[in-house]
Amino acid sequence: MADPYRALGSLYLRATECVARAARSDDDGQGMVEYALILVLIAIVVIVVLQLVGKQVNNVFSNISNGLAR
């Protein structure tokens, strides 16, 4: 007759290996999500900054263009 403790131990080891493999594969996806969130945050900051200083930058370039046209 097989030892029930050995069978339970083997089952436990296989289950922990499966969980460890799943955790490793989830880390890759989690990293991609974090990078995507960072990119979205940077895009939002750039849009807000351009909205705030866009007219000023446009005025600077217009002044330079008008100065060169003379």
C-alpha cells in the first residue's frame, strides 16, 4: 500500500510549483501594465503642460517669424 503522507507531499509540491509558475508569468504582465500606466501618466502631463503654455509658445514662434520676415 502506498504511503498517504508521501502522496500528499507530492501533491503539495506539484501545487506549489504550479502556483510559482503562475506567479512568475503574472509578473511579466504586471510589468507591462505598470509601463502602460506610466506612459499614460506622462501623456496626460504633456497634454496639460501644452495646454497651459501652448499659447505662450505660439506667441514666441510668431514673434520670431515676424522678426525674420522684416
